Amino acid sequence: MNEIKITINGRELIGLEAQTILEIAQNNNIEIPTLCHDKRIEIYGACGICAVEAEGSPKLLRACAVHASDGMVIRTDTERVLQNRKTVLELLLSDHEGDCLPPCTLACPAETDCQGYAALVAKGEYGKAAELVMEKIPLPASIGRVCPHPCETACRRQLVEEPVSLASLKRFIGDYNIGRTAPCAPQIEQESGKHIAIIGGGPGGLSAAYYLRLKGHTVTIYEAESRMGGMLRYGIPEYRLPDSILQKEIDIIQNTGIIFRNNVRIGQDTSLEELRQNHDAVIVAAGAWSDSKLRCPGEELDGVTGGIKFLYEAATGKIKPETFKGLKIAVVGGGNTAMDVCRTAVRLGAEKVYNIYRRTRNEMPAEEIEITEAEEEGVIFKNLTNPIEISAGKAPADRPLTIRLQIMELGEPDSSGRRAPVPVSGKEETIEVDMVISAIGQKLNPKGFEELSMTKWGTLIADGQTFQTNFSNVFAIGDATNDGADIAVSAIGEARKAAEAVNKFLYGQDVNPSPKRLVKTEKTAEDFNDREKLPRHKTPCRNPNERRKDSLEINSSFTAGQAEKEASRCLACGCLDFYDCKLIKYANQFDANPVKYGVSAHNRSDVKNKETLPNITQTPEKCILCGLCVRLCEEEVGEGVLGFVGRGFGTVVMPAGISDVCRDCGKCAEICPTGALMKAYQ
């Protein structure tokens, strides 16, 4: 067979007369995308994504179907070629329906593979589940206890009855991991020689350090407190997150080789400039440790304090139960921090704890379970009230402080979508207390960070995609940045993304993340009418009369049997073939919009979700009619079981009959580029 010379993208290559352009390119490590080509079957050229531009040819050529000729000059990366690929993909995606990722993963700020770890737990593979979770969350036992689980809010199982207990499953996985003799030990890449400083040892800082350490970098965390953990240690009460659980997870992170420097305050013991000069990059994960002001007269009085300060002093033992017993406490605020303050005050021995909130219970941002458990423990809720003045009481007969409360009512919705609270003219209430605790918000203490650009609200300005500040080698994440304080899992999600950006920065690469294109669908309860109703398992909670007297953990973890049963409730909404799907891979590579031309795959709904082949799950709405499965079954397997039925958008791939070979074959699923055919055991 004669040799030929062709040029692809400026490279002169040697090939053979009988070879296609695609074959010569592949033999020389030049990527040309294809969805319908496989060496085991005859050339067909169905999808058109492999089209390239040839010098002297007015038309684009399909690289998988055109044999190369001597002297050919080919380009695979011209604007015309790239636009063609994008158009082809957008047309294919218009006839492709399904969920690349499940709603739970999309709702999780850390992008945790909830469906994946649920499936592993259901099969009893707890170690693998731990490895999977820690790819996105290195503190699963801790986060599983404190996260308000937006994943569950998005869970489609609630269209059947109740969401899957994903947070409890994460907690189970984390507890299993820290309970092992040898917890999950991720592989660390070769030492890079790069040095990164992390300011702040909370969930964001610990996570950023963890993911950068896995890349082989030397990482040092500079923490102002004597112990790592940040708000997880000093802002979350022990009854929700035991110190011992948190410490075990921190130990796992430290054992990767991260250097801990405690009792180091920026602006006092070192400076941001010094860290910048001594490290290749810096990540600021300082948290928001200053309480927001009540902005009412009297807040400067003794006995008026902030919620973050109160929780910190309770956690460090600065508040003694014997000095708290019999006191009356007023806590202002309706979020989870306010509930933590109320319930901690109960455990310290307060006689009465009032919660003051200017909206109704339904508008409280705290989790419903937190509000309910606070009520059970005796917290007195005074909704639709707002402090307008705090004054000193008249001792000894009266309490040290008197609060005037404005009675409120709900008016029109405000910018957040909630009905705005408005004063009811002439209506007030007065209560006497020993302490007023403001838990209406928190913010960054700016000391030591004056060099960094800040918003008008006093938070650090960090790019929403790269997390870079006004210094290219300084990145910032978490509660100290942009919109301010958020849930812990949000800081962890930002930490992992920032670690990726820092890693690129260290090697001079573009720090911007690659665009992500995903196919999504909307579902209703009717889509799950065939599912058996299996109510979620609820973890036991200690009796209120017992738990209000101590700081022991109030909830139990799942047993193995309970975890497996609960995990099996997962509907597996996301595509099981997502991480191997060529279609979505190319859609992201060429920035193809999945919904540019709409979706027409609903025309195939009459065969949806039917297993038409033994051990094969067929999802016709994901099929792009590439024909690979049909041709492989005919040409390689020699059975010809599969064929096309119908015309146009309504065309489907269906078996004409079942062969005995089908039961053990599965090659049609292996070759499918989109997950339209999948082995049922997956």
C-alpha cells in the first residue's frame, strides 16, 4: 500500500492511500471529534461533527468518511469548521432530552454527586461513597450535620412523597470514614515546589488547602484562633456538631501534609503583603466574625452583644452556666444563627429566651426543623415585632435592660420577594431582660485587609469566576467576599473552584473556568406515578426535656441498614452515562447551546423508560440516531436485532426481536455515545 503525505494544521504527516483523514489524524494524536465512528464497523459519516476544511474544496469534508489523497492540506480548527461543529451539536441536542446531572447536584453549592454517593451507599459500598463525596466536600461528617441541604429542596423524590435524606446520608458516609482504622486517603500528586498561604482555617480555608495539597503544592493555613475549624468550631453549637467529630475530619485534612499555623492574626502577627511576598499565591478565607449592628438606640449598653460573639464565648467556655442561670434573654433575628443562639442560651440555663423577629414564622430564613426544635425547648417566639429602643432598667426591681418593640404587619413584597414588614401605628410592647443578643447578620473584620478592594458593604471584592482580588496572586472566598455570609457548603464549593483557579495561575494558564453546558428537563408528579411510595427515614431526636439540659448531640446517625434503605429511594434523575457522554463533552468543548433550537425528543415518549432489551435500559429521548448500535449489532455481533422505526424526529431505535446473544452481549450500550442505551446493572 502506497504512502502519501498530507498536511493537517500545518503538520506534514505520512499516511496510507486507503486511510481516511480521521485515521491519519488519530494516528498522529490530532483530535477530530466524532459521534458516529467506530473502528469495528463500516464507515457511515452520519453525525457530521468530524467535518474539516480542505484546501481547494468548496465543501467541508467528513473526516471519518473521506479517504486522504497525496498532497492534501487540511485544517481542523478554522472558524468555518468550529462553527459547523457547534451547529451540528446544537441540532443533535435539539433532539436529545434528559438530565445530564440531577437537580440535587445542580442545587448543591459544592456540586456534590448526591446521586452517585446514594447509589454506592445503597449497594453497601461505603468506602467508595466516602471517596466520591470527598472529591467535593472534605468534611462530610461535619457538613452532613449542619448543612441546610439545598440538595433536598431540589430533590425530585418529593414529587412522589418526601425528599431523600441526602444530608443524613452524607453524615453517615462521613461517620463511616472517620470511624475506619484507615480513613479515605486521596492520592497526592508529585511535589510542585509551589507555596500557597491560606488565611483562615474554617471550612473554606481547610477545603482550599486540601484541594491544593492534592495537586502537590505546599500549603500553610494561617489561623487566628488556637484551633482550626472556624465557624464550624466556634459558631456551631456542640449539640449540632460535636467537637470530636469536627477534629477527626480536620486531622484527616492535616495528614495530607498541610502546615497549620495557629494564633496568627493578619495585621498583627503578620501582614497580607508579607504573605504575598513569601508565597506564590494567597487565598483569603477569613470568614465574617463581626456582628451586624441593630441600629437602634441603646445597643451600646452593657448586656447588648452580638450572636457571633456570644456563640464564640459559649464555645470557648468564657460564658459560665452558673452566671447565666435564671437570666432572661432576648435574641433578635430569624436565621439559623439566631436559632443557635436561642438554643445555646437555653442550655446555659436561661430562665426565659425570647426570639424577636419582624416577620412571621413563615418568613423566617431559619430551617423549619431548627424553629420547631427551639419551640420544643421552650424558646418564646415574638414574631412581627422589631426593637426600636433598648434602655437601662431600674434595678433592683426591674431587669437590667428594657426593650421597646414595635408591632409589625406584613405589607407588599420587598426586593427579596418576601412581604415587607411595616410598623402598625401606635402599637408597641415592652419586655424586660438581662441580655439582648443581635443575630441579624455578620461581616468581615477588615483589619489587615485594607490593601484589598472592598464593596460598600465592607466585603472583599473577588471575581465571581476566578476568585481573584485586585492583586492577581491573591484570591478570596467565602463569607468575607462579595454578598457576604452564606452556608458552609457554599464556602467549600468556592474553595474547590478557587483551588482550581490558583493551580492554573501557578502554571501561567488562563484562570477562567471552562463553560459548562448541561441538558436539563422539568418533571411533574405525573412522571413518577408508577413509583412506590416510600417515606423517608427520619433520624431520632432526643427528648426536648433532656436535650435542653446539656450540649450532647441531639440527633442520631443512620445505621447501615437505614442508610441503605434511604439511599435506595433515590430516583437516579441524572444520566448514569454523563461522565462518559461524548455529546455533552463536545457541547462544552465547542460551546453548543443545548436549547438553541428547542427540544423535540418528546415525540418519542411512547417508548420512554422501557427496557426493550435484556439487561439494557433504553432511554429513546437521549438517542441522537447516530446508528452505531444498529450497525454494530449487524456487522460485528451478526444479529441485526436493532433497527430504526419511524421517520423524522419521531424515529426510534427498537429491537425487531430478542436474540439469545442479547442477554450477555451489551455491546450496543458500550458503543452508545449518549447514554440512550445503558447496561441495566449500572
